[in-house]
Amino acid sequence: MNKDYIFWQRLDSLLERSHIVIDRPKGSTHPRFPEIVYALNYGYLDGTTSTDGEGLDVWLGTDPAQKLDAVICTVDLDKGDAEMKLMVGCTAEEKAYIERFYNEYPDMGAKIINRE
């Protein structure tokens, strides 16, 4: 079985058995940095754990299909961590916004991995 297929299948399974909690709705501000405004819904998968000890982060786009179509890997030198975040139902424009969101800050960087 193709390794890429297995990776995406496992992530699909996490999504199917978890509930997406939107704790930063579109238009809201970051809890520590009020100058950062979210242009998309952002939250986490309830019942999962990421490298920061909290739920696996999710960006929720506007594509009606709401399928997992990419992940974004981020590095935050300020926090000293790296994470993978799910991108569910994100259009190409929304993916570009998310990538800019992380790469515009000096201590952060990100790379999108699209599902093929």
C-alpha cells in the first residue's frame, strides 16, 4: 500500500472520530497577540494531542466539501516547537493566506503539504 495513502487515511480517521472545536472563529483575535486577526476559522480536534500538548490544530476553510486537503508544518522559534496542522476544506487562496500567516513573522516558518 502506498505510504502517502496510509498517511492521509490515518488523518481522515482522526477527523472522522473527533469533533472539530473552533476556538478562534473567523474575525477573532489571537489571545496573546490582539493585532493578529484570523481570516478563517481555527481550532483543534477534540480528544487528540499535538506536540504542544493540546489538541491537533485545524484550519477550517470555506470549501463545501470540507475534506482534509493539506497539512501545514510550522516552526516557532519563540516557543521552541514545530507542529503539523490540518487544513480542512481550504481553497487555494485560503491555503496561501495560511502559509503567509505563519511566514510573515521573523521567528516562524511554515510549509504546506498538499494531498495529491
